Amino acid sequence: MGIFSHAAGGIQLSHIILYFSLSFIALTAFAGDLPLIDSSKSRHFIIGSLVNVRSAPSINAPIVGRLVVNTSVKIKDTTAGSGFCEISYELEKTGYIVCRLIGNEPIAQRDIGDPFDQKGNPNPLYSATKAFWLKPSVDNLLAAGKHFEALMLKPGEFDAEQKAAVENGRLTKIRRFAIPEFEAMKNFMRNGVKGFFGVTQNETYRLSPKWKEIKKIASSDSNSSSLSSEAELINNLHPMWGLRSTPMELIRALELPPTKSSYFVDAGHLLPPHITTETASAQFDIPYRAIVTSGPKWIPAGHYNDGYVFGAWDVGAIETNLVSEVKKHTLHRDGRILSETSSIPGGRYPDVDADGDSCNLGYSWGDAGDSINRAVFGSTQTNEKTENRLFYFYSKQDLPRAQAKVIRAKKKFSSARFIAAETLAFDIDGDGVSDIFVWEGTGISEQEIHDPGSAQANYRMVFVNISGEWHLFLVDEFLYGCGC
């Protein structure tokens, strides 16, 4: 059925030979245009993505170690024979590697560039395997997996797998064999790595932007290219409720109360609920682990898709967790702060039902207020202990108090199709200065729910006082589902 067959006790030898042959060709082709080894330098660097260190200058000699790109080595002899150089590494370890895989300078990201150029053409210098070792991450691991798929799948094999999945009409597991370098990558991620900012393709987090800077940009010409920074961030990542006009209208109209320095002094000391494990790792300077929990699967075609592979090579679902726990704080409308430990779990999970229920009702990070409970759920009963959560956030340390002082106020608000707003100012350290400010906008719903046309508090914005300035921290809205 187009799935790799296995010989007794192992994989087909042809696949192993093909992998190592193509890998060696790719490595030597990449290294061929590099400058000759400068023997005057005291240190040199590995330029292959994962290079075997052998006990003797021969490709048949036992492997005594493996070194990743940019590992620092010292050359002891460039004339060892058969194109090998004798090296020392990691203090007193010695061995032999192919001389072509040694460079005078470490490889930088700019040396390999991006997978495609600005015209969409493949970049011949790009290496998915080197990209992983330069910046180990879940996305780069999956990109390396896709590279191995392109390298190892036989012509027509991918189509055959798809055909088998379509015929089965259900999730179809795909059998793959282990590739040494990919195994090393997975093991590296499993042991713990430090996150990088912006490593994930869909990374949306940025340190909380200053509200005054957002308003300054929003007050400029709406057609100006200057809207490409904070204001565009709000426009793209936090779209307003569908009945409303442009988000710029609300940004221009919303004025926050004056404040001064209080508890929070750095925007990086607290992180919002939608943060990824990898970005939290970078921000909190805590390594994270990524563990593969399942293999790849063909997802059958459904209402919203034509069928696709979930995963890359022999990797499917991946779970991520910080190696040491931080604090997760849930802020309630009455000022209560419930704190617990968290490893900020995340990862890539299998889409076991591509056409499953995605019509979520409610806020993403908190609970609805009384007005929505009455209108949407048809009930006036509210559980004060569970149904007045506003949002949660993360920090490395405990907060000074478990009960914040809260000042609530309501007033009319007629911009951006809102009719009223409620504000909640929270003082979490008891110094009389607000540390967190929540704005809830009330609009008129036109949804076919229990009470259509009712006034509902359906939009929530959270601001944090960082060194005496308000920063936009979180935007949340009440979603009424997709109507399916």
C-alpha cells in the first residue's frame, strides 16, 4: 500500500544506503565551495549538520562520537589520509572526520538563509537540518522531518499512502524507519532546550506594547504605512467582534486612567495565557522539553479538508513543558487571585477529527458576566467561585497577595458600536496604585440566542501597569459559536 516494508528485524537495506548516500552527497556539495582550512587558526568549526567522528581515517572505522554544526574543534593533523582530518574536541577527546566538513568560521543563520527566496524559489544554500541545530525548536524539528520525507520517500509513495488513507476512510498510521540524525534531534529536544523568540511559524506573542504608543499610531492617518507596528498587531491578532467597525475606532476612543509606578517593573515578568511553551522558555530563561508522543497519521478528507498528513516523517504529536514550573495566577472579578504551579504545557497535538466541534461559545480566557449568563445561557444563577474568572497569567514568582483590592465603575460608552463599559482596577500589592486594569465593553447582540438584541458585556481588554505606564496585555471577546 505504498508504506515502507520492513525486513525481518529491521528496515530495508536500500533505504539505509539511500539515506547515507544522499546525505553524504549533500554535505560534500555544500562544503565544496567553502574556503580551505586555515591552519593558522587555533579553532575550527563543524559545518555539517551532524558529523560522525571515527576512530580512524576511514568511512569504515567505528564511530566514536557525533558533532553538530558549529561545534568547536581543534585540528591536529590535516594529512591523516582518505580526506580525513584528525581533531580534538570536548577537552581531551580525539578522532577523525572528513576535512570537507570543517570550516574556519561558524555558520550563521544568514549563511543558509530561508527555505525560499522573495520570489518563492527554493534556496539552494538552505539546509533544514542545519537550521535545526542552529536553533533547535519544535517547528525546526518538523521542518527537518519534512526534509527527510522529501529525501527518503520513493516516487509515488506519498500518493500511495494517500490512496490507502482515502480507501480506509479513517485515520491511517504511517510506518517510517528511524533516521540517525532525526533521532539525535528528537533526543536533543527531549533532554531540554532553551526557547527562542519567534521560533514558531504562528508565534503571535510580543512583549506587551505601551498603550500610549498604540494610541499615537492609531490617531494617525488610517491609510498610513505607520500602522504596521503596534496598531497593526491589534488589528491582525485581536480582531473585533464581527458587528463592529474597525478596531482603530475603539483604540482612539478608549482613554485609560493616569497611573504611576507600582508592582510590575518589567513587561517580561508576566506572560499572558496564550503564550507558547517555547516563548515562555525564552522569556523566563527556563529550558523546555519536547517529547514525541505519537507517529504521523493520514487525516481522511472531510467537510473542511481534502485529506492531509499530520506530522513529519516519523513524528506526529509533540508535547512541550518547561523543565521547572512557574506560577499560574487566575484573577477573579472580586479581586481573588488563585495561584498554582504550571509547566506551561503546549506542543502539536493530533487532529483526530478534522471536522470536529470548533464552535466554541464564550470567552477564551475567562468567564462571562451576569448579562451574558442571562442572555446566552438563560439563567440568572452564577457560581461566584468559578464563574467570575477574568483571565489568568504566568509569572516566575508568587504574587504578594492572594486578594487584590478592586475598584469597579460603569459608564456609557458609545464608540465602535458599544453602548456601555465597566472598568475594574486591581491593586495587587496594596500600595494604592492600580496594577491591572480591565475594560469590558457592552454591545447589542444580534445573535439567535436566548435573548437576541440584549445588551451584553462581550468584549474584554486587560492592561498592566509596567513602571508607571499602561501596557496592553490581553484582548478577549465572547464568541457566539460559528452557527454550525
